[in-house]
Amino acid sequence: MSDDPLLRPADAMAKVTVDEVAALLDVLGVQRRRQQLPQVTPRTPLPGAEGSSNVASEAEWV
């Protein structure tokens, strides 16, 4: 073990396995974050093919 206070936690963690960390977190009641699919954001529907009478187009097609 190192006498440097900043290196002591790193030395201790270097000896811990992933399974030991998982077991400790389970004992402490920490829940693993579930990987969720992204939520689909509802979108405003586009106007129909007939268009809207109050929309003016300033585009000039060349």
C-alpha cells in the first residue's frame, strides 16, 4: 500500500473485482440503470396532400 493519501483509494480499488463491486452495490441497494430504448416523441402531423389554404409559398422553382 502507498503512503500517499491520494493513491490509497486507487490501490484498494485495483484489487477489487467487478463481481465484488456488483455484490457490494447490490447489498447497498443500488439498482442498476436499465438500458431503455429511446422514447418516441409524438410529432405534429403534416398537412394532407390537398394543402392548406392559408399557407403562402415564396419559393420560386427554377
